[in-house]
Amino acid sequence: MSASTRDISSSDDLIDIRNVIERYEALEEIAERDEEEADEFKRLGDLIEDCEGKGGDEQWRGDWYPVTLIRDSYFKDYAQELAEDIGAIKDDAQWPATCIDWDEAARQLQQDYTTVEFDGVTYWTR
């Protein structure tokens, strides 16, 4: 399902700003004629505005945006996956790697991130 037909939801663990922008652009012309589409257009516009200038690698309409938004409730899992992806720990690691305090690791990682809100849900980004 493409981003232009898929809802972007605050229940998503990860949101890609490029999908948000693609959907927003698809709604620009039709939102003024359809109330339901207008609500989604406003929600996505608010999210884009909240992300504007908060770092990132995606440039759109003269501003920079963070590519990935990580739902607060998912951030601990994200920290563990990131540690595995960058080789800090092996994905099949055993003791002592299995004893890592992932709550603390996530809190320390969050120091490099900032928050945005989407439909009342906190997302972390950088």
C-alpha cells in the first residue's frame, strides 16, 4: 500500500516523514472539497510543522525535517535494535549483553533526540 493510500497513524511505532509529506501533498487539492480529507490534511500539516527545523536529512519546501519519528512507547525497542544495527551488540548476544538495562540505555539515547507530538502521542526524532 502506498503512502498516498495508507493512513499515517499515531499508533505507528515508526513514522517516515517522507510518507507524511507524500500523503500531505496528495491531500493538498482534495482536502478543500472533502471534510474527512481536510481533517487528515490538517493533522499531517500540524505534524510537518512540528518537525520543521528539528534536524534531519529530508529537505522539503526550503526546510529540513527528521526522516524517522519513533513513538515514545517503542523507543526502548528502537534503542536495542539500533545497538544491534550499529554492531554495538550482536543480535544473538548472550550474557552479559542480555543484562543490559535497556530502559536506561533508551533514556541516555534520548538525550540526542527531541520530541514532537502527533495526535497527542509523543514521538522522538533527531
